[in-house]
Amino acid sequence: MRNLFIAGALLASAIATAAYAAAQDFTITNSTGHVIVTLNVSPTSSSRWGPDILGREVLADGEQAEVSFDRDENQCVWDIRVTYDDGTENDERGINLCETTEVEFTPSS
């Protein structure tokens, strides 16, 4: 499983430990049959996507990644966008990450 860290404004990547977990930390699972090549997260209230937090990495079908937020982050409702290896995008909007710890992208999402 991969670890991804979103620092406040989604600027940095690092490994986070459970002792320092933020309320919004979640595990993303790719069950789409495609490779996810970009992963963007932004507060639902924002009109702009944050940077690609996968960077040079990809999330193959069947893989999971842990996404960790800065402990000072207080926004709960987020939108998540993934881009697949064929260029198509898929958005999941209005996810309350203070209540949800797992987000799965499937062929029907």
C-alpha cells in the first residue's frame, strides 16, 4: 500500500503515521480495470483542483494508497478526481472525509 500526504494546500508527499493522522485521512482503492495516472483532491468549496498527488507514481488496478492530510487541516468535505491511462477522468464529489476512511473507484463510479 502506498502512502500519500496532503499538506494543508496539497503541496507535499510523505509517509504519515497513525499517531499523527488527520480526521480526513483515507485509503483509495482502484477497482476500475484501468491504471490511475493522476489523483487530485480539493475542498468541495474550491473551484480549482489541487496538484496531482501521485506525482510520478501510478495506481494500478487492484492497488490501494493511503492519502494523509496535514493535522491542521479542518475542511471535511472534499472532491476527488482521478485520470485513467486512457485519458478519461472520473470525479467523486462531496465526500465527507471526516466520516469516510475508504474511497473506492469502480467501473460504475
